[in-house]
Amino acid sequence: MNEGISRRTAMGLGATALLAAGTARAADAADPVAVLSTWDFGKAANEAALARFKAGGTALDAVEAGARVPEADPTNHSVGYGGYPDRDGHVTLDAIIMSDDGGVGAVAALEDVVHAISVARLVMEKTPHTLLVGEGATRFALDQGMERTNLLTPEAEKAWREWLKTARYRPVANIENQLPAPPGSRRNHDTIGIMARGLDGRMAAACTTSGMAFKMRGRVGDSPQAGCGLFIEKGVGAAASTGVGEEVTRIAGTARVVASMRAGMSPQAACEEAVKHIAQLRGDAIKGLQVGFLALGQDGQVGAFAVLPGFTYAVTRHSGESVVLPSQSLFSQPA
């Protein structure tokens, strides 16, 4: 008798779960994910990207518009104008933009131009190349009519001069979501990775950053490298990385995530696999360091996973609904 009741109860619970899953899928289909980006400040970027969609823009237009928001924000010390400089006092920017038809444009160590993401798009559309660096990237941007701007704000310069008193650099996990610290604090930079999917199913992605605070001059992280900081594949999806770029480049992280999705993994499982691989590969070398992946499947599914707790991401649907969510993590210790 009890066994029969338990069986009926289990069947009822199973039916309820299937119904809930079906309802969730129907809701996702009715209001699919439009834009996905890293960190809390991604919400404002997502809203700009969605506005571009609603104005008739493509997915490529949307990710460019979204990435330009943090680039122009002087209070964001991890992207664009107001970014912390390298150890020699130069603000250098890295960016990449990708479309699902194989379009790629990127810049690294760009100086004196606020909107690195727009320069990256110009590289994609106006040159036979995929990546321009340093002086050549800056000269190209100015030749294309971009405005020359001093990227070193008074606040960033003050922090750099305070840092010079000790000149000791160490990455700080999840610094992106911390309130501004006292001048001279040893802060790490990060990035914004942003992915978009139009109602027509077309996808694009972008990534832009000012790199690690007080880095060695000439240092380039994962962000502008296709397959490291960002990757997209038509019919599969897109992925972006965040955290300490050197750890991502060791495994071509976003290419790995997308390859796992191509092989049948969900975006969530693919992000988890990449993080676990880094942890297994590097062991104690990544103790206290943050690395995270964010992915958007061709079907609109989202995945996010990080080494440490504290990584957040912003999801915006075509209706305009936006939420900022915490990522799951491999380890549970405080960042």
C-alpha cells in the first residue's frame, strides 16, 4: 500500500517537474535572451545593446553599442576611459568583436582612443587583418577618424602614483564588483564580455578591457585573442572569459567552452568543464585567483561558472527584463 502511494507520489512529482520544465522552455521561447554580459556593470551595457536591437540594429551593432557604455565611463577602472594604467603610466586598451559568420576584428595595446571596440570593428570591416597592436592600432584608429583622447584620468593617475610608492602588484579576485578603494590600493582590472542573440537567431560577441592594473608595459591578456577571451561559432553559441587572463590563455578557454557545446554539452556544463580543467592543470598556482566563463547557446541557454564565488553576470531578455545573477563556483571559500 505504502509502496503504491510512494509510486503514485513519485509519478506525480515527475509529471510536475516535466510540466515546470516545459513551462520554463515555453517562457524562454516567448521571451528569449537578447544580451548576456559579465559583471554587475554589464546590466547598463545590456540595456544599450537592447536599445540598438529595438532601433533595428543587428547583433553586431548591439554588442558594439553595449561595449561602448563601460568604455566611456570614467568611474569604471577596468574598461576604457578611466582605466588604470600600466606600471609606466600608460593606459592601454584591448578589444575584440566577432560575428557568427566568421568576422573577427581586434586591437591590443591601443592608446589615446576611448572606444577600442569600435576600432576593433573597423579592423574587421576595413582591413584584411584580424588584429592590430600598439602604435599601428592607434595610427589606424586616428586615420579612420577616431578622436585622440588622454585616457589617464586624474583619479587613475593618483592611484598609479600611490601604487608606485610600493610597486607591488597582485591580482584581486572579483575586484570588478568592489566599491572604489583608497587611492593606491593594489587593484586588478578586468573586462566586459558581451554576447547578443537577435530574434532572427543571428549572434555576435564583443570584449573590451584596459587590462591588469599596473601591468608590465606591453602585456596583453586573453581579452583580444579569439578563442581565449572570446569565441563564437555559428549554430553553436558564444563564450566569454573573465578574471586572470594568463590562466585563460593557457587552455584557449572560450574556444574550449564552445567546442564542448558543439560536442553536445550545455553552456553550463561547458563552462564548468573549462574551469575544472584549469584547476586540475594549475593546482596551487591559481590559489586565490579568479577565472570565470560565461556562455550563450544558439538556443538561448545560458551558462556561467567560476573558480571562486563572486563572479556575477547580467541577463537581458528581448522584453527588456534584466537581472544580475551570481555564478556558481568550483570552490566555496570567500574571494
